[in-house]
Amino acid sequence: MANGQVVCVTGANGFIASWLVKSLLERGYTVRGTVRNPEKSKHLLNLPGANERLELIEADLLAPEAFDSAVHGCHGVFHTASPFHFNITDPDSQLIEPAVKGTLNVLESCAKAGTKKIVLTSSVAAVAYSPKRAGASVVDETFFSDPEFCQKEQRWYVLSKTLAESAAWEFVKEHNLNMVAINPTMVIGPLLQSSMNTSNELLLGFLNGTAKSFPNQAVGWVSVKDVAMAHILAYEKPEAEGRYIINERLIHYGEMVSLLMNRYPQYPIVAKDADDSTRLPSYNLSNEKIKKLGLTFQPLEEALDETVACFKELKLLD
């Protein structure tokens, strides 16, 4: 628990980060959050404990030394800030440079400040995208996505997370810093912030009928509350090390659409397979390591119910 510790959360107004800030405040931490746009961060100031123990600092991910003052005096740093877009026109400037350079900027500030522990928000994108996966019965934290494969397949977000995490591990090894990486799958759940995150937006597209097809792909899903708690466990538990896959269930998009149809028959869910090809098989994505650290997962169905309730409250669904 907190013991009066001051911690920094970068990109504090993001989807995962907002829940992380909420959870940290609930546990008694004093939180320093960096944001690019304070106008989009007002929801954080309304969180319980925010008046007494939350400070927001404006910082640009790509500006050198921008995080020096934010991390100074902090026992721990949670680096969550990173871009995530589906519609990419310039991968280098929109995703890859901000992810890699931004991560190194934060870590350089941590090295100067002598930060005791860093928790990096990475992604399963940095784990599972490799030709090696095809022959594996279980994919676990020892897997690393293959940059050449990602580039060839034009999976730019995947490439950005892979290169950013690789650069982070190189940096912390060189500077003898203590870092743990959190690698979540598709993160869903109630929104605390005003903007929509990409995974929830995808879900909403299925539910409101705007998504007419789905990719031939199996993906993992997990509750945002579990992802926030995984960050805290990684920070608080002295035995936490390396990387942690955070995934409640991995299913084909087609199975997810069927689940939504059965659970929410009142909505016009019309998405079909994008083509006639045989559905690619699912694979086994291990979550044993984070369970051993003490995380109990919220079932996917409950996470979906909470997400749908949030959409209704925001008048995004009837």
C-alpha cells in the first residue's frame, strides 16, 4: 500500500491511466499526473481524493526533459502515455516516433531522478505478432513480436509498441533501473474520460450496427479495472519482474460477435466475416504469471455488461 508515497502517471487522462489514477488515489497514494491537454483532464479532478492528493502537470511526450519535474521526487513512475490509432497515414510520425521517443524521454527523466520502480504500459501487441507463434501451443511472456514481420504486414501500432518496449528494456538494463512491463489485450470497460478509447469504440461499432464485418482474427479481451490493478500489483509486489500478459479471454472476432448477439439481442448487431476464408484458429495466450502475482480476473461477460451500461448512460446506446 501507499505509505504516503508519491507516484507519477504519464498520460494520466487516458482510458487505462484514468482508472489507474482512480485506483492509486483509493489506495492512498499521492499522484502526479502528466497530461498533454489539461482541458481533457477535468474528470480526474473529480475523483475521490483528487483535491488533496492529485497534481496535474502539462507535458509533451516528445519534448526532451519535459518529464524531469514531473518524476522528480516520485518513488515510482507508471508510463502509460502512447498513441493508439487504427487510421494511420504516416506510421513514423503518428505512432512509431511518439511511442519510442516518448518512452525514452520518460525513462531518461527517471534515470536522472533515481526512480525506484517503473511500470511500463506496453501491449500484447509487443508479444504475439511473430511467425514463431504458429508452431507454439502456448504464447507467454517469453515471446516478443518480430519487427520485420510487423512491418511486412503493415501492423504499425504493433510495431510501435514492440519497438518502444524493446528500447525500454535496453535503456533500463544500461541504466540499472527496475522496470516491469504490463502487456494487456483489448481493454474494455466503463469510461471515466470524455473521449472514446479504440477497443471500446470497436465494441460500440458492433453493438450499434455500424460495423458490417469483422477481421479473420482471434484477439484477447480484458477489463480496464483488471489492467489498472495489474499495474498496481506490478508496482507494489517486490517479486514482480519482467513482463505480464493481462488477458481474461482470447476468442475469434466471430465468437465475440455471437456473444454480443446472444447477450444483447435488443441491439442491431449485423457484423459478418470479412471474407469467405476459413476462420483462423485461436491460440492459447497464458495469463498464469499475473495470476501468480495475485490478480483475479473479472469475467468477460461482466466487463461487457459494465461497458454496455456505460454506453447507455452516455446515450451512445438505447
